[in-house]
Amino acid sequence: MFMSTGFLGTNLMSSLPRTSPLLAISSQVILLLLIAALVAMAIALAVMWRYARLYIQSVTTGAGIGIFDLLRMTFRKVNPTVMVRSKIMAVQAGLDRDEGITTKALEAHYLAGGNVPLIIRAMIAARKAKIIELSFKQATAIDLAGRNILEAVQTSVYPRVIDCPSRESKRPSLDAVAKDGIQLKVRARVTVRANLKQLIGGATEETIVARVGEGIVSAIGSAETHAHVLENPDTISTAVLARKLDSQTAFEIVSIDIADIDVGDNIGARLQADQAEADTRVARAQAEGRRAMAVSEEQEKFAKMEENRSLLVEAEAEVPRAMAEAFRTGKLGILDYYKLKNVQADTEMRDSIANVGQRGD
């Protein structure tokens, strides 16, 4: 009996509930899942808090940028605000239907260093103007080339006026000389419109100013008289426009207007006076050279005379010696000697009478 009672107690003790190891592991998993769910919910709330406004704007305007697109932009270091606002501008202006402006295309241009809002505004301005054809590909190329695409579009719609010479130039006017030698001082204004097709690789406005200045100087230089230019200033504009100065430039010349034209100096007369002065100096130098040559020749002649005089004195010194030799050899007699002396005295008398007559005259 006691043995049966012990057996029953053992069975009852074994039948009591115990904590299972499997139950403990499942409770830990549930706890981790709850923590993960809370973390995911917190992240989702943070994402929604950050991108809710942009997502709502995208949905309400039909921009087509989802919440995952916004997350992807953040991971790719693309500014979501810029992308959403640019896409909204394109959608509202109706550009996405015609130009194929997609979110990926805008992101690619942003990552390349382009100014996305600027090209969207430029394309909207070109579309509203209805006189400019500007594609998204062309706009992005111009923007990446370093040109201000919006300013170029505005210049195409509203032509720009360039002063020639420019205000930064040290010369206040363009100086040219007509064929009659009169100087004319001209100031012009060039009206240009941006040429979007030549904006990449085209010359800037400095080239336009230089070409127009060259054309004005050439037109005035080919005029017969300055009066003809003063009477018809439009001939300068016509001649300059006919030369197609806007080729290979980023601008298209609309018109060239002569703002002011003044008469300067008589360059021809001054050049002639300078030439005459130069000729006088040359002639004076040549005359001085000839005089110096004459003086040198005169000095040479004087030297020759002195040389001949010395030779004469030397020869006269030989006369007494020759006469003495003639007396010794008997070739000269005493009577011949006296005749020679008489002739010599007669000659000296005649010379003295001639010199006295010349002094009396």
C-alpha cells in the first residue's frame, strides 16, 4: 500500500507544468521582432516626416516621383528638393510630354554638375516665347559648357545692345581716316541676339566688338571724302553688315547704329607736314655731307699746294747750284747770266705793275 502511494506521488509530480526551453526561445524572437518592427516604424515615420511634403507635392502635381525615388536620390547624393521642384516646373509647363524630361535625365544632369532649375526655367522661357527652338539635350549641353542658358534665351527674346567701343575700353571712340586725310571719331551701338546653335564654341561679344570696329574703320577708310560719310552715316552700317561679322559667333547681329560721329584732326595734312619736315632734314643732312666733302677736298688741295710749293722751293734751291755747275763747265757765260738777270728783273717789274693795277681797281 505504501508502495502504491509513492508511485502515485511520483506520477503527480511529473505531471506538473514546467517552463519549456522552446517556449523561452520563441518569446525572445517575438521580442526582437517587436523591436525591429518599432525601429522600422520609426525609420518609416522619419522618412515620411522628411519626404512627406515633397511626396505630397509630387503626387498632387503629377510629377511622378515616388517615395522610393526620393530615398534613392538621397543615397546617390542628389538633392530631392531640387529634383521635385524642377520636375514640377517641367510638368506644369507641359515640357515633359514633348521634351522627354524624365527624373533620371534630371538626376544625370545634376550629377554631371549642371544647374537643373536653370535649364528648366530657360526651356519654359523659350517655350513661352514661341520663337526659339530649344531642346532638353541642347539646353543641358549649353549649361555644361559653362554658358548661362537662361541669359542666352533672354538675349534671344530681348536683343542686347553692345557699345562699340566698349565702356571698359580706354579709347572713347573709333578713329578712322578717310581718303582726303580727315579723321573721323565714331561711336556705334550693335544690337545682337543670342544664337543658340553657335552658343557652344562660338566667339563672345569681345569678338563682335573687335569685328565691328574693324569694319567701321575699313568703311570710313574706303570713303572718298569725310563729307560723304557725314552726309550718309548709314553707308557705314550697310558696309559693315554686308561683311557677315557674326559668323562663328554666339550672337546674331540685328543692326549696327552710328550713335555719334565727330570730325577729328587733318591727319593727311599733318602727315604731309611731317613728311616735308623729314625731307628737309634729309636734304639738310645731304647738304651737310656735301659741304663736308667739299671742305675735305679743299683741305686736300691746300695740302697739295703746300706740297707743290715745297717742291718748288726745293727746285729753286737747285738753281744756284746748277748755275755754278754751268759756270764751271763753261756752259753758261757771264753775258748769258746778265741777260737772265735782266729778264728776271723785267718780269718782276711787270708783275708789280699788274698787282698795283689790280689794287687800284
